[in-house]
Amino acid sequence: MRKILLIEDRSQRQKLFGNENGIDFALYDDILENAIDEKYRILLDELKNDTFNFDNYSLIIAHKSAFEDNNISILKKIENHCKENKKTLVLFSGGIEGNYYHDENDYISIEITSKTLYSQNIKLFLEDFRLGNNNPLILSYGEDWKINILLNSLEKINYLLENNEKESIFYKRFVEDSKIELVEDLDLQLYQAILEGRKISKNEIIKVRDSIFSKIKELSNE
């Protein structure tokens, strides 16, 4: 099993959150490379000199401003590596407001707050990863990540229906406004029309909404 790389230049923050939430990162050494303190300093030097080997990691979690004067260039190196190798990149920071998700050609990038990352979510994610799964949205939404994503999309679709007077809208706008890409991997039988053409009608959007609502009820009853 490949490991997760966690890059944290502020080890005291990790220890503080870990103590508050009862998380012992050392228990996950088999799947987690926790780059703090001396490990962080060695990694930073290797990143600066282009000698760091990313090959053993299937997912990278990094503090968004961990790389000092080289922050922009090193972040770009990491991002390019993840894009080229279809790896998930999770960036966290105390200055991020809310959670952000982006999926482009199987390259997934997520931005979350430090508090969200170092909650019970990371413990759930690590335990799930140890079982051979890789569901990074657990880091954002926790144990009920599927339901939370579906509820979020359902709310956005209802808003879109209520505030759109036209009978059809461009598919790209529908995807962007509803965040439908987040639910496409949840075994939903979404209405096929959303995958076809350049526009989608209100009736088709309603069928997508109803599919999502049915899935929420199914998951709630499990």
C-alpha cells in the first residue's frame, strides 16, 4: 500500500489539535509519513533541490504556506506532480474559509481549514485508507461525507431551479452551480440527459434532483 504524505511546518499546531481530539499520528506510521520537525526540514531541503521522491505516496496533504520563501514554486511542483500522476492534493490553512473541491481529469484538489483537517475527520480518513480505500472527501465532511455532499448539491440545485426563469440552461453552468461532480461517484442513477448536449432542461434537472433525494433517503436508512 502506498502512503500518505502529510507536510506540516507547525508541529505544535498538529500536537495541539491531536491532543484535543485524541489523535495519535504515530499509530498510523504504516500508512502515513508525518513530515514534521526534523522530517519536515529534510523534506523542505529536498524539495528545494528537486531531490525528493514522490513515488511512494498516493495522496499529499500539505500546509498551504509551509515552504517559506520558496512557497509558490514548491507548491507548483507538488501540484504538477499530482496532476501528472492523478494523485489527490489536499491543502490546509488557518486562513481558508470553508472547504473547496476541484476535479479536473481525475486530478482532485481540496482546500480545507486546519481545524477541519485535524478533527476526527483525519482519524476516520486514515482508518478508511488503511482498509484500502481512498476517499479524501472524508477529510472535509467526516463520517457522513456522502450524505453531506448530496445535501449540499440538493440545496444548490433547488436554488438553481428557483432562480432560473429559462426553461433550459447550459450544462457547464449546471455542473458549476450544483457541484454535481461531487456526487457522480456515489452510485447514483442520474438522469442520462445531463451527460448529453450543451443544455439541460428544468424537467431534466428535476429528475437529477429526485435521484439525489432518493439516494439521501437510502443512505439515511442504512
